[in-house]
Amino acid sequence: MHLDNYTLGQSEGNIELTTAKENHDVALELVRQARREVYLATWDLDAPVFSHQDFTEALSRFVRSSRRAQAHILLQTPDKAIKQGHRVITLAQRLSSHLRIHQPAPEHRDYVETFMVVDGIGYIKRMQADRYEGIASFKAQITGRDLRDLFLIMWERSAPETQLRRLQI
């Protein structure tokens, strides 16, 4: 998948996604172009999509780029990601003030979609967390805003994920 010509906030049209690699490539490019916020709602942090060195490096650069840069993750079930030593978990432990992971409130714990929204305009959305079929866009003001608003409502009611705290001994 060639994404060289896609620019966040400028490139219109939807991108159909069918594989983990396509999801990873689009997520990576969106994070590379993020300026203000990256919000991710996920069931288990989907290692084939998000636990890659290039993705975590891009996420690390983003959160360190500005005091205003925000990366928030709503994680339904952290057990698998913790056991696998997921790269994003490790990054969040190192950069806990910049990259926050919360568990959704009880009313949102059965939410089965996975989505990532960047700067309220670019997004990836999958209707089922365990399937890679989805849609993405680098410029979708209405959908981006709606996903951002949904995420912020869920975030407001969520709580920090306590299983991810690193023990300092």
C-alpha cells in the first residue's frame, strides 16, 4: 500500500482496509502526520497492527513533539498486550505523562469497534475488533469529529488502567 501521496487534512476519499498490514501502514502514516492528538479505542491493542517498532517510534516522536500533543488509548482488555510485552505498553510506561492508557467505564466495556482518530480529521475504523476489514481517511471532517467526540465521551468516563503501572523497585 503506497501512502506517499496521502496528507492529513488534504487527501480526500476513503481507503478500504482488509489486512493487518494495511491497517498498520495507514495507522503509521496517520501518526507520523499527527500534530495535536491521537486517540485510539481498541479491544486488545491489536499487536499485528500497533506493536511494531516503526509505529511506536512514530508515536514516541509525536508525543514528544509538543507539550500540547496528546495520545490517549482506551483499552478494553490489557491482559494479552501485557503478556506479549506489547511495544505501546512499554512506551506508555516510559512516557506516562504523555501517553495515557485507560480502561473504559462499565457502560462502554462491550464496545467492539476499533478506531483511531488523528487531529479530529483522519481516522481508521473497524466494526469488529477481531477483523481487519475497515475504512480509513486522511480527510473526513464529519466522521473525524464524530469519532473524536465519541472518544472524548468514553475517555471522560474511563479510569486509568492500573495493570499497566510499572513497579519501581
